[in-house]
Amino acid sequence: MMTLNIDDDTANLLRQLSEQEHVSPAQLIKNLLSDYLEDLADAAAGDAALVELLSSKDDTISLAEWEQQLNALER
């Protein structure tokens, strides 16, 4: 278990939002923190994929080129 100290203004905003969302302040914090951490992980994965793409020796093609090649195979 963890304790979080926040200022009065933030606590008031948290209470207002938790009432608006019909969840407890604790559950709202859990949801918000979970979403934020998931977003950070997604951003890190995207950054890693971009680094890999930019450092790759493999050729890449655009979606339009890929569609042309696929259409040619279907004929």
C-alpha cells in the first residue's frame, strides 16, 4: 500500500472528478495512473520501433507500393 500527499486544490479537483465519474478518489487515481503508465510503455515501444526502423538495413516500402505489389499478385 502507498500513501500519496497532495495539496488541497488538487484534492478538491480529484474529489470533483471522482464524483463526476462515479468512482472513489482512490479508484480514480489508480485508473489515471494505470492509463498514464500504459501510455508511457506504448510511447517507449514506439520509440524503440522507430530506432529499429531507422537503423535497419532492410528496405521499406510505402503502403501505396505494397498495395500495388499485392494487386499485381492478384492478377
